[in-house]
Amino acid sequence: MSLTTDRIAAELLEEALLTLEQVTTGVMAVAIQASRKPEQGPRVRQLLGDLLALLQQAEEEELESYSGE
């Protein structure tokens, strides 16, 4: 790996961690709000399910791209 490639990898990991922090903060804010308004519970559960499904789809697509090499 060249220094440039190492730097790109490090920047990608840093960006992933920052994004994860933002997602965590957002999910917690939505969950706290829904805990105060139970009628929002089903909507929040749907949001959480959709987020997990999106991540699973991205993981599957990534694995498929490796098997195609």
C-alpha cells in the first residue's frame, strides 16, 4: 500500500466514524422524542427497521462485488 492509499483508507474510516456518530445521535433523538409521544412508536420502529434493511442491503451488495472479482 502506498502512503496515498493508506491516507485514503484512514480518511474513509474517519468519515465512517463521524457518520456513525451522527446516525447514533439522530436515532437516539428520535427514540427519545417517541418515548414521550407513544403514537410515534410505530413510525420510529419502521425507521429503525428501514435503516437496518438498508445496511444489510449495502453489505450484501459489497459481498457480491467481491465474489464477482
